[in-house]
Amino acid sequence: MKALVTGSAGFIGFHTVEKLLEDGFEVVGLDNINDYYSPQLKYARLKEAGIDQDEVKWYQLTESIVNPAYRFVRMNLEDKQQLFSLFQSEKFDIVINLAAQAGVRYSIENPDVYVQSNIVGFHYILEACRYFPVKHLVHASSSSVYGANAKIPFSEEDKVDSPVSLYAATKKSNELMAHSYSHLYSIPITCLRFFTVYGPWGRPDMAPMLFAKAISDSKPIKVFNNGDMQRDFTYVKDIVNGIVKTALTTITEEPPYRVLNIGNGSPVNLMEFIEELENGLGKPALKNFMPMQPGDVPKTWADQEKLERITSYKPNVSLKAGLKDFASWFKEYFKS
């Protein structure tokens, strides 16, 4: 079976490719390797997967030197003709669309990028799946669509028409676009609402990496809402297991469309998270308590009964074990 993973040089994309290859898939990875954060981290992930930076060229497939079942192409989702040519030549069975302009706070500063990547780019993914049919399109949505929802835990049945950031608005727009394409063209589509993901090879703009870097450098960490926050922190390998399980399930609904939460199903206090990270790094954090930031919410919590019922997904990595793994990788990667 052949899979396309967009955003494959990204955090979750890197681990998803790894899981698919372990499971015997043929995989094509796609990423534009933009500079939202250090491209060197993205190239380091690619190198881990056997893709040499010097071999990467725009619109050309590069074969992994460690696994011939993996090839990578540098491309924007907005590159419509190149994207269509890729779909036409490769004939994918499944598409896992993880490519997007990420970051809630960054969307306040650079809204244009989000519209191009998250709206226009996703439109072309849908069009490609329309003209070159696939068995399943799995799309990365986000728990941010729940906005300031006060009902806990967050359920797929909750209203999500009050986003508090443009990033969240683009993700909700994606879900609506996906539903219309599924209805019109019978494309099987699952939108997975990710909750806070952490682990090795994580994004440097996210709290675990920001905290680990500051702690290692003996600099204060920014603790928003004075530490009174909870997140449904989910270890990345649990997440990718759920992604792959989802991709291999058949959608029985009509139209063949569904939205599923994917998280840990157990929110953690931010201060507890910081404490476990301190233990993993073997160093205390200097804490700078700050007010809530625009676009943030005080608590996230995934009701994932539907996902567990459909796929038998069950996260099994504890916060302590996950952060210990993350801290070990962090110290090795940064030689701290």
C-alpha cells in the first residue's frame, strides 16, 4: 500500500513516516521546508529517515538511503500542477495531510501565510483526491477549533463556530471544505483534531522545546496564565499509532466523512508538566509567571470515545515516560 505524507519533515510527519515504514507501507513524503522555524531541524529529521539535504531538490523525488520504500519531494501544497502530477504518477492509496502553517500566536502576526497554506493548499489536496481518487484522506485538524468552549471534555458534537485565533478558523474551514468534497465526490475523509503533542524531534516553537531550551540555558521560562492551565498532553508515538489506525479503517457514514478527537484523554496541569520536564533534564526551571496570551485557552481535554470505538486506539505512554524520552533526545540532539 502506498501513502503520501505531507509535512513529512515536520514533527508529527517525521514520526508518521517512520511508523508507516515499520508497518510495510511504501511512502512518499512531501514538505516545503519553510523557515517558520529552523530548516536545519527539518533537514535533521529527513537525515534520520535517510534523505540527504544535498540531494533534496524542488519537485524531484529523492530516495532514502536507509529505506528504499521511502522517497521525499520538496513542494508547496499551493503548487497545484506539480501536486497533481505527483498524484497522477504515484497513484496513492492513502493521503495523510499534516502540512500546514502551524502556531496559534504566529497566526496573529502573519495571517496571510495561514490563508495560503491552510486554505489554498488544502483545497488543492482535496482537488487532487477528487481527480486521482484515494481510499482515505486523513487530515490534521486541531483541538484549537473548540475555542473558548467551557464544556469539558471537548466532544466532536460540541459547537465549534467561535474560534479565538485565525489558525483555529483555518482548521475549522478545512473541516467544512472536507465535508463538502466528501459529500460531492464520495471521498473518504477523516479530520483528526489533535490535542497537544510532545516528544522527540518536537517543534521548537512549542512549550516542551521552549521550556527545555530555557531550562538548559538557565533562563526563565514563560508560564502563561500564572500556571493555571491544563493541556491534554499526548506523546507523539501514541498520536501516530492513532493516525495509522485511522487511515486503515473504513468509513461507514454517508457521506464518507468524520471528525475524531485524538489525544491522551487526560488533561495535565502545566505545573506538573514542568516538574516532570525538570526531572527529565535534571535541572530546575526559573519561572516567569505571565497573564494569558491572546488566542490561548485555559484547558483542553479530549473526549475520544469515538476514536477508541472505531479504531481501538488507546494511548499508553505516561507523561513521566514520555518526558523522560523527550529529555534524553533533547540532551543528545543539543549536546547539553
